[in-house]
Amino acid sequence: MTADIRLDQATIELHETIMDNGGVECEQVPDVFFPEEWAARGASQSTNMYNMAIDTARQICMRCPVMAQCLRVGMAEDYGIWGGTTPKQRRQLKIEQQL
């Protein structure tokens, strides 16, 4: 329960910071940050689109003023690009944090 409260506070702080910055670029192209649907289709073209979406999302993240806060919130997410990381990368970060 404590972790949920911290996550909720982190989410609130992220949204407040986004508002203070007048928004963030990822809000303009949300589909790019949740490309899992493209990968689920299985076609090679879908795989290429999935990889292009990840690359584009990471480029946007790298110039974002709230990237670190986004990653903190994203550590609890199983889908999407958060703070420049994929779900697989976040799972690895969690494992490394436990060591």
C-alpha cells in the first residue's frame, strides 16, 4: 500500500510538472509511446513500425524536461515507453535495483 501511495504522489507530481512546462511533446503523438499493438500484429511491416515508434519515442524523451519523473512513474507500468525506456528495459532496471 505504501508503494501505491508513493506512485500516486509521483504521478501527481509528474502531471503538475507537465502542466508547469506547458505540456510535453509526447502528448502530441501518444500512439508512438504505446506501440505494443503494432508488434502484436506480427507482420514484418508491423515490426518495423514498432521499432520506428520506439526510436521516435526515445528521441522525444531525450529532449523532455520531465524524463526522470516519467521514468519513476513508468517503473510501475507494463506497457509503453516511459522515460525513454521500454517495458523490457524497466523490468531489467527493477532486477538491478533489487541486487
